[in-house]
Amino acid sequence: MDPKTKIRPAATLALTRDTNEGLEVLLLQRTWDAVFLPGFYVFPGGAVDAADQDCLPWLEGHDDQSASAMLGLDSGGAGYLIAAIRECFEEAGILLALDAGGHLIGANHPNIHRERDAVSCGDVPLADLCRRHRLKLPLDRLAYLSHWITPPGAPRRFDTRFFVAAAPSGQVPEHDGVETIEHVWLSPDQALADHREGRRLFGSPTLRTLRILAEFRTTSALLAHTHAQPPEPFPSEPWPAQDRTGSRQMLEPGAPAYDEVRKLDPNASGSARASIRTGEPVAIAPGVVRLTAPNAGMMTGPGTNTYLLGTDSFTVIDPGPADEGHLERILEYTGGRIEQILVTHTHRDHSPAAGPLQARTGARLLGIAGPDEPSQDGSFRPDQTLQDGSKVETDAGRLRALHTPGHASNHLCYLLEDEQLLFSGDHIMQGSTVVINPPDGDMKAYLESLDRLLQEDIRHIAPGHGFLMGHAHAVIDYLSTHRLAREHKVVEALKAQGPSRLADLTPHVYDDVPSAIHGIASRSLLAHLNKLVQDGRARAEGDHWQLVSGA
Ligand SMILES: [Zn+2]
């Protein structure tokens, strides 16, 4: 898709209220017919409208200049806050406004709320409503929580500012029944649990916001914190890099190499490369170098990344396939001073070089032996079997092993604690979808392993394939939401078709991918079905799958 897709300014508003059990937030469910995020739960929000600027005479607490300063803009900042208020009125029926006496509108007002539909369809501009009813929009009641720009490649891209405000007590939300089909007050913890269990779908930015809200018990604590600590500016400026031929190019935020190039070249000198070249050492952190094996392909992207940690004596993570040239490059870079070799898992593109490298250097092998399966490298026999939480000292700092089954039952990620750098193997890949192939691949375990990473302090992810990734938690949220949205399609297909064979379900569940890859897709489908069985939501009879009634 065109990377130059116009980025539209947008705003969303998380309305919170206090209950005896803590804070709750208003969420709306988008219609299943929506082009963008169908069926997802979102905060009220939408694109900034040119007419929003007409509300400037009816503001309280901020003018455009102070609102722009808060958002880090030269001008136009008030438009985001006005759009947040307008969209909240249109989509949720709640109008955050002061009456002529300067009081918040505290109940659904017959004369004002009656005009909601007219505001929604654009017949009545919000500025007109303010003028006729002598309303003011209290912009200072909105606290600026976070900032998100849709990565390139999406059909629609938004530059979205997330705000939070106390819901005006007395007003009752009403979804519009067209764009939004349900509204619900949920505690952030409940919403996050619903996400984990696949009961409700949320996009990454919504999850990120929910996670911030979950830190607070009351609206006043949340607002005090948010007003005091405006979010870090979201990286929005293009960054210079070298393309394949060495010419200078500008990378847009969200481009595959963008996070890597920004980390490796913080001064924007244009020295970092926006491509991965086989056998070329790339320093990605102090004492950490990436060397990519010459096994590029459909399943391996630009090739398997081998990581070399150290300066005098070395630790190797994922030596890769037993390719003589790749082995030579590893020996050349390390001078053969390799103390230990760690593997994330034993698929044939990750571990087969371990044995030959051990034979030439005397290094110890660490990891977990794989199950007896054709897709596994049976030659890998560790000198030390690692477990979840095992610590491994290296010349570049301490690594902690994290057992992350899902892609493979013996999969380990390694966290370089001081750098907050996660070597993610095939648990998280950049640029391609992780294969979950039963029986060793396990979708339920995979999602739980993703979820568990959210408890760790991770700044960057160094994957087994592809570039470094930043925004680790957003990446993880995206991956789990993507899987849960697919799971929803599986459930819908089973509902529509009744008991079905795998081959009959695949074209329905994967109607958005080319039929040429339906073979691989059917393995993922099997993994989803296995998860639904583990969750008690489906069962298998012979080669037919069906939903468990009431689940
Ligand atoms: Zn693998």
C-alpha cells in the first residue's frame, strides 16, 4: 500500500467514573460492518473536522495556543480537544460542556441532546449548538494521555491524541446503534482480562491506554498524574538512512527499519542502513552485534539473525543453519573466543550450527533439547538445560531466559536486562507472521507467552528474523489482538456452518489471504481450534469441529 497515505489528525476520549470497586471507563463496540476495526471496543473518537475550529469562541480553560503547546504543536491543538468532545457526543451521547451558568451539563438535556443526530450527520455544527445554547467547551477538563500514529501500510492512517476526562455525572451514555452497537463501563483490569480471554477485541492503542488507566484507582488520581506528566512525543519525523545501494533515503515512522535506524543513529547522521545484508556485522547495543545468515526465504525473511555478545570472550545466540560461510563469519568476528552458545529453539534455521561451532571452539551449549519431530534439529544436545528464569552471565551483561512456548514448546527468549533488549527468536519476528504449527506449536501457550512478556521491562526486541523493533509493548499488543481477531473469525465460521472439517473452514476464516497459502493457514487454523477446545469453547468429533453450546 502507498506509504504516503495521508495521515489524518484524530482524537479519542476515555471517559472515566469512580465506583466502590475503583475506576471504570466507557467503551463502545464498533459495528461488525465497519471497514476499520469491525467489532472492536474503542473509546469514542474520530477524525478532527475542519469545522471544529469554529468552536474557538466557545472554549474554556484553553485557547488554541495553550492547547497546541500541550500537544507539542505550533497551532491547531484545540481542534484535537474539540474533536474529542464532539465525537464523544456523537458516538456516546455524552456532551462535556458548561452551561450558561458555568456548570457542567449534569443530565441528558432534552433540548441539547435532541440535536445529537443533527450534529452527527453534520447538519448542526457543534459551534452552532454552543452559540444557540450558550455552551462552553471546558478543554482543561481533558488530560492529554498518549499519542499514536498508525504505522504505514494500513489503509487508513491517523495521528491520534488520546485524552481522558471524568464523565459528567448524571448524563447517561447512549450508543448510536449505527456505528456503535454497544456501550459498556468496564474497569481497565476487566477490559484487559476480556482481551486476554478473547471475549472482547481491542486495538493496540486502546490496550496501551487501558494499561495506563489500570494503574489508578480513582479518576482524580489519574487526572492529577496525567496533567502533570504529558506523554513523550511520539516519533513522527522521517529519519535518514542508507538504502541498499548506499543512497540516502528518508524513512517514515513505522517503516520496517525505522525503530532500528533511530536507535543506531540517534543523531540522524544518515549512517544506519535500512536493509539487512547477509554476513555484515551490525552493532545493535554495547557489546552486541547481529550477523545475518545467508538463508533468506519465505519463512526466514532476510535470513536467521545470529547475535554475538561480548568483546573479549563471546556468547552466541542462535548460531543458525550449518552453513560453512556463516560459521566462518562467526569465527572471524569472535576470533574463535566463544564461551557459550545459546539457542532460542531447535528449528532447523536456528540451531544446527551449534554442534560444528562447539567442535571448533569448545563452547558450551545452552538451551532446551527439542522434541523428536522432523521439523526439529535433533542434533542439538545442550550441556546445560535452561529453565524459565535461568541467568546466564555474558561479557555484554546478564541474560535472563524466559520460557515462551507457543511457536515451539522448547522456545526461550533471552532478556539482556541492563539494556532492556529482548532476543525474541521466533516468538516475535519482524516482517513476517509467526507460524504456530501443531502439535508442537500451541496457540494458547503462544498467547500466554506473549502476555507474560508484558510484565518485563523491554525497550527493544532483537528478533530471530528482521530488524530491531521498538515500542515492545505495542508490538505485543498488536500480535495478540491480531490472533484474537482471527479466533473470532473461527468462532463465527463455526456458528455459521455448524460442524465442519478443517478444509471447509479454511477459506472462510482466511478469506483475506491468498488461497496459495491456505495450506499453511490451515495449520494455524488447527492451532486456533485446539485453543478453543482447551478453552472449553469447541470440541472435535472425528474430523469435524463444532462449538460447545453456550460457550
Ligand atoms: Zn522457528
